[in-house]
Amino acid sequence: MANLRIGIDTGGTFTDFVAVRDGRIEMFKELSTPQFPEEAIMKGMSRLRSHAPEVIHGSTVATNALLERKGAKTALLTTEGFEDVLVIGRQTRRELYNIFVTRPDPLVTDGLRLGVRERVLYDGSVEKPLDIVHLRTLIARLKNERVESVAVSLLFSFANPEYENIIGHELHGLGIPVSLSSDVMPEYREYERTSTTVINAYLAPLMSRYLHRLQKRLAGSQLRVMQSNGGAVNANTAAAAPVRTLLSGPAGGVVGAFHVATVCGYENIITFDMGGTSTDVALCEGDIKVTHEAQVDGMPVGVPMMDIHTVGAGGGSIAYLDPGGALRVGPESAGAAPGPICYGKGGRLTVTDANVLLGRLLPKFFLGGAMPLAVERIEPALRKLDWTRKWKNRERLAQGVIDVVNNNMEQAIRLISVERGYDPHDFTLFCFGGAGGLHAASLAEGLGIPRVVVPRFPGALSALGLLLADARKDYSRTLLLDAAAANKKLNVVLAELHGLGERELKSEGFKPGDIRILDFVDLRYRGQSYELTIPHGPRFVEDFHKTHERRYGYASPTKAVEVVNVRSTFLGRTNKPQFVKAPKTRGKPHAVDARPVWVSGKKIKTAIYDRATLMRGHEIKGPAIVGEYSSTTLVPPGFVCRVDAFLNLLLEA
């Protein structure tokens, strides 16, 4: 069917599907299959019983492979004398007063970090020509070691990529993926550039195999993959640059939340995405924030990524007692297999089980009743844990689990707001993910956030976000020029980047009228070590002073400003689902049930509503529970839930 587009978000517990068919939005879920993610995808696709010309995919394959160290056997070729850049790093301590803190092992082992005899200087001039004979002995060694992927990161390749291109050509005979830093991240700072390039090489074989298998099984469909920057690219591009997909799934959620929030009139939002394995939060003040200084598991990633903070707190997060007897929750998750106790196979208490014990998660709404919850298994499992001596009853234990996980998530929201100079009171908490609605109101109350919005299809908003995302490509070059005399060089480099971006997007089928270009410059005061990214315009230096004063509390307008990098972002406009206002209703909402639910430390008779029956203008006073296929929303006492014009739930105290 020509008008069918599908967004598929693979999570740790569920794989979410959103299909837009002739303007209508359909949504459903399948249990994820972590070993072979495409199995859950194909199972879900079979339910559509129709060919999909376009599939947009949010994948966790790259992220999981990196975190679990299941990537390829990778080698690094770098300038001789700089083989240990990955180990030396920046000599910064993540935990200043922890004498037992450890750093992650490098992705490339000692024997596979090899030095190439060459030396290009900072300005691109050659001091020592490339020793091609020595290079070929290194390549023969890599062949004997049977490496599966190679990263190439020479010291000043951002200024002159000639030698990296030659090395890439020489490595071609090995028949394995080769990642050149001048392609992956052509910017200065050798540690960050090398780390990013190595991560790309480490993930390339695995990601390439996975996307090849998926493309083969989706024969006839155009497959696009979400990147960490919030834009989608074709599957071949994603396979060659997997480092750009590390936040593929969470990025879809932020795109979806921001788009829906903008349409509905909520300008400044904090996104709160609580799924089965983790919680992702992001702050959007007028736009989606993108950073070039992210870290994943302690390793720098220099490509553009959404500024998303993730904590191991989800519905499947496991509760346990630490050696001191204190209750802890996460980051370990029960995932899809075995899953929480109530899924029928798990044996360890999770956040989902705690919500079932408190009466907040109702089996009749869970996936529309298609997946029965084994509520009767929770009590015997609790007896085996033998925690009854510490808690007088099971509800107090369950409430303890909820309090701990809420505290973990509250700290994550504080990190992206309060600790960066933002007042949570100025934002709306935009809540989604299968588990988010049960916790959002409590978090908002603790943080002083005045309102919570639960959009339609909250349990699959990340998949919907994939269909709302434009195609996006980012390009950058390092300049290191005085801003006062940089305009001529800036314009030359921008023209080169524009030509590259336009060619690539046109090759993917985008017409000139559907392409939007955004230019930025990275600026700093001379002598500073780090820079701020400012939109390129006629007064970009003045804008830098203002941004610096807001960020750091001071500015120095008389001080020399340096242009470090220039960046161009290309957006290819895609067809998006439309959101229209619902008709008003004068009737009152009708509860489908009422039952005792543990809220505010005691059991309270609580009204139960089916979200499918709620209309624009309906108002519900807490305590209440609103159930639906993909999520459940708790309206605590003192809160009022209103249904807005776009059928979002708006919770206010």
C-alpha cells in the first residue's frame, strides 16, 4: 500500500510498532528478541498483512554491543608515538574522591594499536612522508591477527587527510570494514577523534550484518535508521557509520515528544521516557539540544548526539538488597527474557511487579489483555526473597521499590535541569514510555514541575517519533582561525560542506525544495580549552558573548575570539502524520471500575478509567487510574487530569 509508513523501535523489553496507513495511526507491541532483534520485527510486520514501502527503525544493536563489549576484533593505526592515546585519555577523574574508581578498558588491545611512520603538522604541511613499506608490514600483521575491523586516526588528519586516504586504500585488500577519522570526525582533539573512530570500527561489522539481514527480510521496503542526532539515514549509511546510531531509540522518543509538544502548544519541556530497561530524560527549551561532547560508558563520542541522560531505571529494573541491607533498584534489568515475575518466567522482584502489588498496573489493560499478567506468581517469589523481616507487608516493600526508583529518576532530571541552571518550574514534564505514566506525577511533585503531559500512544511514542523525524546529515571541519579574520575562509569551507550535503541528500531522493541547511560555528575565547556552538550569522561573535555570559556568568567582549570548527546540518523534509484537534464534549467521563489502590502510603478507593473513552474536555480528579493498551497513568490525590484538544492527558496539582 503506497500510503503505509512504519516506525519500529526496538527496546530492551518490547519492540514497538507504529504504522501510519492513509493518515490513520495504528500501534502495537511485540516482546523483544535480544539475540536476534529482527525476529521480533518480522513477527510484528506479519501482523500488518500489507507491504510497507518505507520502514524507519530505531535500533539498540550498536548501543548494546558497545556496553556489553560484544563488538569486532578491532585494530588501530595511528601516528607512530601516539599508540596509547586511547589509554592515556584526558587524565580526568569521573569521581574525584573515589580511590577505587576504574576506567573502561580500551576497545583495542595493546598488541593491535600500531604506529604508522608519518608526520603531518597542525597546518596540514608534511614534516615526515608516509613510509609505505612499513605500512604494508603492519597490514600483513593485521592479516595474520585476523582482525575484523580497522580504525585509522592520524594525528593531524583533520588538516590534511591524504595519508589516511592512502592507508584506507592499502587496507582495502583485507576485505574488512575500515573507519577513517577524516571521514568519521574530521576535527581536532586526537583523543576524542580516535575514540569516536575506534567505536565506529568496533561496531561496524556487527551493525552491517544486522542491517543486511533485516534489509533482506524486508525485501522491497526502503529501510531507514534513526541516528543519535534525531535524523534518519538510509540503512547503508547507518551500517557504515554505526557510531552515529548509539542513541537511535531514545532519539526517536525526544523527536516525537518535541514535535507533539510543539503542535499542542507546550514550548519548554523535559522529556521523560521510562521503558522496560532504562529511563531517558532530555531538556528542550525551544528546540532539541544536540551535543558534540557526549560520553558512552566513559568513552568520548564526538559526533552530534542529542543531549539525553540515561539511567538504569525501568519497569524491568531489579530490586535487591546491597551488602549493608539497603534496598536498591537497577541498573540490572530483567529485560524481555525472563522479564518481571508477573510476565510468567522471571523470579526477581522488579518495578513492574511492585506496581502490580500496589494495584496500579491492571492486567485488563496491559497490551489490551493479549498478554495476561501472572499476578499469582509474585507472592511466592517474595517469600523466597525472605525480605519480610524488614518490611511489615508486601505493599510497604513495593512502595519502597517505587520510592527508590523514583529517586533515581528524579536525580536524572535534576542533572539536566537544576545542575545546568534551569528551573524545573518553567517546564512541562512530557511523559511517555510504557512505565512512565505511573511515576510522572510523583516526579513532577518532587521537582516542582507544574504540569505533566501524557500524549496519545505513550508506550510507543519513540516509534511514532521515527515517523516524525526528517532525514539528517551533519558535516564539520576544523579551522582554528581568529574570528575577526575568518569570514573568507568560513565561506569557502561552508560552500564545500553545502556541496557535499546537497549531493548526498539528492542521491537519497530529496528535492532541493525539501532540503534545509543550518550552519554553526564553534567559538571560544583565545586560551580557552573548550568552545560553544553558535548559529552562523552576521553577528555570530556578539551572539557568542551573550551565550557565554548565560552559560558561565560572564563575558569578555574585548577578548579575541577563535573559530574552532564550522558545522553544517542538512535536513531532508519527510511526510509526517498530521495531528488534528478533537471535537469538544459536554458529557462527563465514566469510570469502568473502582478498586482499592495503594496510594500515599495507604489503600484508597480509586476510580479506573479506560482512556479510549475519554474525550476532549473531560476532567478527572485523583485518585484515579487511566488505563490503555501501551501504558497506565496514575492520577494521585490532589491532582486533576484534563483531556486537551489533541487528546493528551494534562495532569496538574
